[in-house]
Amino acid sequence: MKCRRCRAPAVIEIRRHNAGFCRDCFLRHSREQVRKAIDDFDMIRPGDRVLVAVSGGKDSLALWDILRDLDVDVDGLYLGLGIGEYSDDSGRCARAYADEHGAKLVELDLPADVGFDIPTGARVARRAPCSACGLSKRHLFNQAAVDGGYDVVATGHNLDDEAAVLFGNVLRWSTEYLGRQLPVLPAGNGFVRKVKPLVRLGERETAAYCVLKGIDYQVEECPMAAGNRHLGYKAALNAIEDQSPGSKHAFYFGFLDKASPLFTPEAVAEQEQLQACARCGTPTTGEVCAFCRLVERARG
Amino acid sequence: MVLRNPRREVELHGPMRVHALLERLEINRESVLVIRGDTLVTGDIQLHDEDEIEIRPVVSGGSS
């Protein structure tokens, strides 16, 4: 197989683009896809300070690297989750990238700074681990961005992640979630802008990007995520994609283009019910926000 | 050949194309990268007995 752009031998085939790419053309293609997502959805504006949430996995390290290549003013944020050896290795990958590239990495540690780890927090609060983890990340990423004077939090959610979440939300017709499943959530109500610049890249592409750039990332799967519903949705979508390349892209971007606005009123109605959390001030629908309730239960 | 998540090693005899290898192992090509040495190989590449191959899953993640 030849590279679509320069006819050199290809190292990766992307079937939804009906194309193969050599190393250099693939890296350029990846940067172009991120640039297009940023421009199409007005994610990052000139002068914005961006904080990228870095897990040590392929997506967030690829995102950090691409944003730096695109001359975005970006620092990394690593949150230690206290998931044993998995977290130790993930932190090592994030620090190694920062050291090798002279990039700034802000670090937070859930056990040391907040007082609980994900396995304990999930068990005590009777939440699924991924739910306790996501809740903690959303809260602490935003807090770190506000504290650090950043305008934007960027996360490494890719096309596969977004298509899988959309699939789950459609299966259950979770209209309030559908109303805010967007690649950009604007700033407001104490939240900085949240953006997902990798929505035009699949996770096979972000992994390939790291391999081809020599970026050492956490290859192992999070032990807490094994067997979760999200991975089942991804397997189902990959089975469809294998038969019909481009299905995931069409599903997600078709939703954004044709269906997402239909659910906006649900999201707006929820926004209008928000009030400040009595403990931390974060906007919430209850008196105390979900994160503060999790912290209270996890600390016992 | 090294397969990951869970990590295991299997020995297969070539020549065999990458596509055929993945089919034989019943692995969806959308869910992995195939790595020979320090670079990636596409599905049409012929693999030989002496090649050391890693099949690396790319599907990750939990979701709240």
C-alpha cells in the first residue's frame, strides 16, 4: 500500500478515508484533523491559555503533542487517581513526556490532595468506578484551570469515545445528555470552556500517532474499566465499522449536524436549574454538588 | 508474536499477510495496531517466520 499523498510505502491504512499514509504524511494528516476540529467548532482562540488533561494514555499525550506543534499556549495537567501500579505507570508516562519536551506539567493527586482514591471512593459511594473517576476529573480539571488562570480545558476524547457515548445515550434516549454532548462546552457559571480537539481522529490513529512519534504511553487498560458498558459499545461500533468504514464518523458528525440542536432545550432547561454548591460553589442542581457528596462519603 | 491485554505470546508460521493473521486470530482490524520492530505495518504486508510482531489493542477507556 502506498501513501495517498507522496506514494511512499504506507505505514497505516485509514479505511474511512480510503487512504494509506507514510509516517510523515500521517503525522501531518493528524495535525490537520485537529486544526480543522479547532477551527470548525471555534475551540481555541488566539491568546487562549489551554490546560490539557493528561492521563498518560495515547489520546491525551497525542493531543498535548499536536497542540504544542500547532503553537497553542498549552500546559499539561496530570491527576493521580490512586489506582495502584496503573496510576504509577500512567504518571511516569506523563512526566516523561513533559521532561523530554520541556513542557509544563501541573500535578494533582486525588489521595494526597483530596483524601481518597478511585477504588475506595467508588466502593464507599456505591458508584461505578468510571463514574466516580469521571466526576472527580470534571471537577478537579475545572478547578485547576480556574486556579491557574487558564481559559480552556482540553481533553483527549476521540471519535471512538464520542461515538460510543452517543451510542449509549441514544440506546437509552438520555435526552439531557444528548443535549450537551458537544465538542465544545462554552465557559460560564464558574466553568472554563471545555473542548475535545481529537473528535476527528479515531483511537487507532491516536495510538499510531504515539508509536510513530516515539511517545511512550500507558498501553495497559485501566483495571477499573474492564468489562464496562462503554467498552461493549466500542466493540459493537467497531464490528459495524469493519463492515462499513466511516460509520462512526457519519454517526457522530451526523448527530452534531442534524440532531443535536433538537436536544438543546433539554440542556438549557437543566442549566437554568443550576445553583451554587453550598460547599464549593460549583454550579449544581442540588444543594451540594455530586463531587462534594462523593468526597464526604469517601473520606468517611 | 506478542499480543497484549492480556499479554501473551504465540508462535505462527509465515509467510502470511497481516490481514490474514488478524482474521486467523479473530481480531477486528479496527481495534488494533500491528507493529513490526519500531514501526507500523499495513494489512497487505507479508509477514515471515523471523518477524517479531506485536498486536497492540487501541480500544481504551471508561466513561462516566
